[in-house]
Amino acid sequence: MSAAEDKGMNGAYGAKGTRGAFVPGMNGAEGAVPTACAPSFVLGTAGHIDHGKSALVKALTGTDPDRLEEEKRRGITIELGFAQMVLPDGTRMGVVDVPGHERFVRQMIAGATGVDLALLCVAADDGVMPQTDEHLSVLELLGVARCVVALTKTDLVDDEWAAFMADEVRARLRGTPYADASVVPVSARTGAGLDELRAALVAATCGLARTKGGADLRLPVDRVFSVRGSGTVVTGTLWSGRVAAGDEVEILPGSVCARVRGVQEHGVPVDVAEAGNRVALNLGAASTADVRPGMFLAAPGSVRPTDRFDAWVAYLGAGARGERLETGTRVRVAHGTAEVAGRVLFMDGCAAVQPREGAYAQIRLDDPLPLSGGDRFVVRSMTPVHVVGGGQVLHAHPRRRTNLREGERGLLDALRTGDVAAACDAALSLTKVPTPAEAVAAVAGIAPAEARRRLEDRVAAGEAVSIGLAGAPCYATRGVLQRQLAALENALLRFHAERPDTPGASKAALRDLLPGHVSDQAFDALVEHARAEGLVVVAEGLVGHPKAAGTARRREEQAAETLAAVLARAASAPPAVADLFKQAGLDASLGHRALGVLEKQGRARRVSGDFAFDADACAALERAVVDRLRACPGATAAELKDAMGVSRKHAIPLLEHFDAQGITKRDGDVRTLGPKGA
């Protein structure tokens, strides 16, 4: 920032003052703005260059919004200007004054973001001009609900001409959201009409809802500078939430976090700033390299930047040529105070849209933006640069696609109309497996809390089901649940057909057999529901089908009895495990399961990977070792082998097993009694 730009900044608004006016920690300063007398709104000017916007703001507020030396020298607004106005009924308004020159439309869009009420200036001696039209388009695309028209410079024309121009303005507004806007003749030079304009602004704020909403802090940054002794200061319109000294904010994109050291509204320090105000924030531990105009401040973790979003794109036309907008066209996407390049991709085979038409599209961005569902954006052509359209973000984190699946158009329709319940219903219908509320919300592009409320309502109405733990349920339509239960049952029957001797499948193996991607949470909920319904049996970590698991379990028990007999006959000299299974006439899989059954029953003891012993025989060998070491403390492996009366191939695994069990303790070549053998 140049010295000329920095000079004269006072708090959030750039009114004349001294450098370094931001003083963190001040509160209750003289001239503080009322905090509870009336709602706060943001008023934004609009209109063609030299139609008297800045002069009118100065006449209404006493503040000259043109702060730069170049602006004063050239007599035009280049950067955004700011002021404060208190209307006769006490309503507080932050005023954003925008440039009117066609070269500065980008700055105008940045200034119009977050505006609740527009003040359109049309010079009585000039009438509706190109930037009048372009600014009107921007206001409409950004969702600014109301507008008041100031017919400026009436001191330069007679009453008849002023009336003619007022009719021209009304004709231009016909067919727009501002068709009923008040048109007030004024003169900033003489003061004529200013009281009537203030009254019109009061009337326009009656019942006015703020353009932005939400509980979490969101602030698009429009200026960044450094104040000696205080550090980095950022300014912007607080879209939503509230901010106070001590709060932590996340700088997006980039995910750098900083602590708010001080807050100002209109140059006055305050404890807390609420949404709808122009604010300046003094950030600790953040430099001007960390945060720049075009970035966002947000409550940590509340917004995730995205490189694509779904939207309804309204196309106005490319300048005066009226060309159609083709899918794949590169454009400039303006959101908040940022503008990035991107590409418009229309959905479901739409090749192009004509002027004054719209279509669903996915916009792919070259650089990520911190978007949220419901945000407005403006689209400008790459070259020559014109406002060509815009719209509303419907889904900020969609999957990457342009061909819509069945049901996805219904979801977009619901999001476009703001029907959160219908969006949740559409998202649930798109899921093919029981799904947690958070995942349904992600598909729908809505807040998890809103999804959870709607899903519980549908469960209560019997239109959906909830399965799993009460604290972390999964939701599904009845049809989806029945299809998943049928798939689970069929998968188990196929598993048992291929492995008739196996009582069940592990959960990991069974989940891989189901269609679609089933999360761990959803799979556990599905299995538990199936178990409660008697559709599956769960034992020892295995899931089996009731009709097949019993037969496999009986075969397993029979195999265990056969194996037990072989081990009993072998006594202290059993064959290796592989040979043991062969002698019992069992394949390896069934043999290992049968041996596991005997171990759980306490009838067999595995002493190594190669050998298993009959439990009684192993107990006798253990007693022989303990008796030998009690009679003569300390013995070698060879001496203990002789005491057990076994071969070396059995003695070494047995002794290592006794060591591991604490029966014996080895010290070099000598063993003594361990803690469990003493």
C-alpha cells in the first residue's frame, strides 16, 4: 500500500484522520455509535461514473469517501470509500461508496458484496448509462433485495426534465426486483431532497432482512494495512456472526489462524461487532503477507475452500453482442472481495445458454475460494471484460461431475428454492447404504444439524429408519435398508457355499462383499440390525447366516473331537501341526479352527507354531519340569529334557513356552523356577 493510500485511514473507514488511529483495547470512546437503538445495515452506492455518488455520500454523512489524492485530483472514485450514516429513526448504516468507471467494475462488485440496500445514483442531466445497467445487474446477481434511486444533480435541470428522467429510470427498473423502488430527486450541492431521500431509506429498511446470514463469523477482506504500534489491520463488511477482541479467526484460503487484538466499527473501538457492520480488526501474529484483499476471515473450521461448486448460472449476455454462453467457457468468478478464473460446465448435455436464460452448471476454479451454500457470485467475461452473469452457490463441495444421476436434479431444484427439507430428502434418496447424518448433509450441501433434524422427523413419521447406536445412528429409506439386508444375506449364503466348513466371515471380508461403499459405522449398524432381526449370527468376531452357520459349527465341533483323540493318543510326542491335521483327516483351514475350539475349551495347548499338545499331557510335562527345578534349582535344557522324557524337538518348544508363561526363567543355558512355577 502506498503512502498516499495509507495516509488518512482512520479505523475501518478511511475518513480523514491521523496515521495510527487504530488503538486496540479502547472502548466507550466519545461519539461511540449506539449499539441497541436499531438494526445495522450496509448501504452500497451504485451508478455510472460522474453521477454524483461520492458527493451524495458526503452530503448525507459529512464524510468524504474519496480518500486518495489521485481521486481528489481526478474527481473520480477509484477505490472503495466508506462512511457511516444514522437515519432519522436511529437505524445505523455503514455506507460503501463504489467506483462508477467501467475500468473499476471489479472494485464495485467487491464493494457490493454484503450490501443490504442499494442507493442507485442516476444524474438528472445524463440519465441511464452503461454502468447504470451493469451495476444494476451486479446488484440483482448478488441478491440485494431493495434499492432506492437518487436522481442526482437536479440543480442542473428544470423540474420538467427531472420528471422526464425519473420516468426513464422507472422504465429501466421495470421487470427487475427494483420496479417499485422510490425515485427521489436530490442535489448534493444545494441539499434539496436530502431529507426526502433519508425518509425513503428509512421506508426501504422497514422489514428488510440482511442479505447475508448465519451464526459463524464470515468477513471478506477489502483492505489490509499496517498501523505503527498496532500491527496488521484488516477491514471489511461483517457478513455473519460476531467478532470480539480475543477471538481466533482463520484466514482463507491458506488456513492461517490469528487472534483478534481489537475491533472497531466506523473508527470507534467496540467490545463486540455484530453482522451487518463495517469493521476493522487488528490481528495479532499475522503480517500483511498472511492476509490480502480478496481473502476471507472465518470462524476456525467453519468454511472449507473449494475448487468447484454447483450453481444455477443466470446468463445476461456478453456485452452488446448477445452471444450465447457455451459450456467450457473460461470466465472470471467474483465472490466476496475476490475474483478468480474458472470454467463454466453446464450439466446434463446442455451445450450453451442464450442471453436471459439460465442453467445448472458446475464451475471449476483455477484457485480455491471459501464458498458456502447460498453465497452469491458474479461472472465476468475474460476479454473484453463485461459482467455476463452470475448466480447462487447451491453446493459448495460437490463431486466432480456434469452428468446428473437420478435424483440429483431434484436435489439442485430444492437447493435453488432454499427448501432444506426437500434437499435432505433428495440426498437421502441418493444414498445406497445406511448413512450417518453428517454424510447425508455433505451430499445435500446443508448443515449437519439441519440434516439431523429432518432425518429424525422422517424417522418419527415412519418414512425412514435409523439403525445403529443412539449417539451415532445411520439413516436410510426403508427400501435401501431392505436391499442392504438382502445383499448381506446373499453375501453370507455365497460365502458359506464356497466355505461350507466355516461358521462365518470376518466383518472386513463381509463388508467387501457388499455392493457400494459401506463405512465402518454403517456396516456395524447394519450387522447389528440384522442380528437383532435374526438374519445373521455373530460369534467370536465372525458373522454367519443362521441356516449355514449351525451346520458349519457342528462340523467344526466334530473336527475338534477327532483332533482331540489324535492329540490324546500322541500324549507327550505329538506330530507337527500340519501332520496332526493329516492324521485327523482335516484340511488346514478346518484343522486350525478345530484346534482353536480345543484351546478355548482348555483341552489342547499350542506351545509353538509347529506343535500342539493334549492339555493333560502338557500339564504332566510342566509338573515334571517344576519338580526337577524344586529338587535341584538350576538345570540345563538337556537336563530338563531328560526330566520330561521327550525328544529335543519337543523339549525346546516346551521350555520356551514355559519361559513365556513364567513357569521357568532362563539365564543363559540354565533355567530356574519363574514366578508362576515357584
